[in-house]
Amino acid sequence: MNTILHLGLGSFHRAHQAVYVHQLRELGDTRWAIAGGNLRPDMLDTIAALQAQGGAYTLETVTPQGERRYTRITSIERVLSYQDDLAPLVAVATDPATRIISFTVTEAGYYLDARNRLDWATYPDLRADLAAVKSGQAGHTIYGGLVTLLRARMNANAGPVTLMNCDNLRHNGDRSRGGLLQFIEALGDTALLTWVNVYTSSPNAMVDRITPRPTPDVAQRVKAATGQDDPAALMGESFIQWVIEDNFINGRPEWDKVGVEMVQSVQAHEEAKIRLLNATHSCIAWAGTLAGFQYIHEGTHDAAIRKMAHDYVTDDAIPVLQPCPINMEAYRDVVLDRFGNPAIADTNQRVAMDGFAKIPGMIAPTIRDRLARGGTIHSVAMLPALFLAYLQRWHAGQIPYTYQDQAMDPAAAHAICDAADPVAAFAADTTLWGELASDPRLVSALRDAHGRVQAFMKDHGP
């Protein structure tokens, strides 16, 4: 039996990667299974529920037409308890049968600046993790955690291992690998650095499935449909996609038999997905919150918000992605249909989070590409302008839920909103814009878009 050790047993992993392994096992290929746990003491109730059920859980999927299906997923054979020293994870990582270590830690969990360098200055938890690992303790960021696991694997002579990033991050394998190598360099561990360079690979991948945070009614529907009490039940849309660069150093499941696209390069797929889907998702979440909506589908069906999203993709995103092997107009329309699915009941709160990571990762590249080609940024500028208005509401304590943003310095964000010219202060923030910060073309476009957002909020106000 070959093992995939997965770090981060959240909803997305259980509705996506675990499903593909499950489907392969259903075809009779039982050579691979998942062992999973968390690097931090998160989701303890869910972990306990999964352990009580032997790792099994029910996934509800729903189509845009409202058709629901229920599948018992059994690919996670071991659910590892959290320990501060990560001993349960280390035990699996040092087993030669573990051939892949995969992870989902959210976009902001990689601590990279616009030049893909670890941003030590902005993130105290990254500095604290480095200090902890230097002192002989286990690490709890993705980098410190991987160092703990890979050091143990190296010392156990357990063989090569693939490091598989499953997060919504452009060039996710290359960038997380770069962050890991920088972390090891900062540690001064030359032996581990050499070992990682020789005995690991980091394929890039594009992942896609909308997976809302589970609410109590999911378990209620599962009970009604299957008769099973399942506190670990979750739901996702029926659409699912996974495109992986075929760069595995020690074997992999035959995922291509269950619909995974194994390719030489994922770049075209990931750019289309990040710019046409992820950025649009954030646009709808920020605008929907400003309009007083709770759910993504409500904003998607609002004519003004749908037009913002449609115009952004059509006017500015698609032109800079051509030529592309994907029919992007059709992809745009499928995305909006998916977002309009009321059965998903995906919240603006979930999608709106981490704006300080999403603007530089998902939106600023389109602005840079348009400006480099001498184009206008009229439509794409609406997205950061929406986020600025959202930030101003957050500053005033008027967001109706807790806003989470790992990449945000709250003091700096409040200072932007307190500035005499918030648009200029926002455009000057290097975390958001990198070398584009304070570019007169950006400032001008944001100022115009900010005015349009104010008019939108006036129309959609209480």
C-alpha cells in the first residue's frame, strides 16, 4: 500500500483530492490511500468525527439545477491526531511507503511577496516558526512543518517524496518549493537543502471545486438521504477539475483514469482559472457584501454585480490571456452559472477572505499585463476598488461577519482607511501592488473605479 500524507484536512481536500483517490479505489485500484492531519490544532471536532468514523464521511454534491447526490468517501484510511511535536505526522512521513506529501493551507499561508521571496518582515508567525525549528521544536507553518517531516525522512533514509501543493496559488509547486528552500537556507541546514533538491519534486497543479464551509443542514440532509449520522459530512458543487504537471519523483496514482488531466505544463489552465474564476469569485463576494447579500449566488444574480464580473473578464482578463487552448468565453459563462447555484449557499464571508493575498495573486497580474500592452484597466480596476470600499466598511466596523486575512497588517489597513486620500494610500501599498504601487495609471483608474463603486453602493444601499 502506497500512502499520500496530506496536511490540512479541511473541506476542500475532502471534496477534491480525496474524491479522486476514492474513485480510483472504486475502480479496483487500491494501491494508494491517504493519511491526513493538521499542522496546527485546527478543526478538532471534525478530526474527532473522522477518527470515530474510520476516516469515512459523506460528500453531498449538487448541480446548478439542484440535483443532489451522496457519496461515502473512504480514501482517508488514517486520520492523525494533532500533537505539538507533530509525531503522528512524522511517523507517516518517515515510512518509505509514503510517496507523496500533499497540502492545502490557503493562498495566504505561503508568506511570499510579489517577487516570490519569503516576507519575513510582514509575518511574525513565520519568524517565530523559524526560531522554533532552530531551537529543535516542530514547525507549524507549511515550511516549518515540511522541514520537520523532511528532516525526519532524510534521517530515516526513507527515499524520495513528491511535495504536492493543492492550493489556489499560481505556479503553486514552484512557488511553495521556492519558499521551502528559502526557509531551509535561513535555517542554515545545508544537508537538508541538498537532500530536498535531490530527493523531492514539486509538481504544479490547478484545482477547482467550490466547497462551502459545512453548515448543520448538510448533516441533516445526509441523515435524511442515507440514514447515517455524519458530523463530518460536507457538500460541494458537482463540477470538479484537477490538472497536474506530471512531475512525480517516486510514483503516483493513475489519476488519469478518473478524469485528472496529467500534463507537461499547467500554466494555461491555471491562469484561466485564477483570473476568470478566482478573481471573479472575489469580485462577487466583495460587491455582494457591500450590497447586503449573504451568499455568492445572490450577488451573481444581481444585474449590476454580474455585469462587473462579466465586464472584468471580457474586457481585461481574456485579452491578456490570448492565445489560449481553452475557450475562455465559454469558461466565463460556465463559471457564472456555477456561482449562481443557490443550492451551494456559498457565503460571501468565505470567499471574501484574504484580500491582501488575492489582489496581488489574482488581480494585479491582469492590471500589469493590460498596462504593459498599452491597454485600459477600466473594468479590472473595479475589483480592487470594491475591496477598498469593503475595507472601509471593515474599518468602520460595518462588515456583518468576521473578516479573516492572513496577509493583512490590520494597522496598515486601518491607516489606509484613515488617510486623507484613501485611494492614493491604497494604491501605494506594496503588499498589494509591489512595483506597481503608486503608478499614476493605477491611481487614476482606481480613483475612477472608486467613484463607480460609491454609485453602486448608493443604488444598493439600505
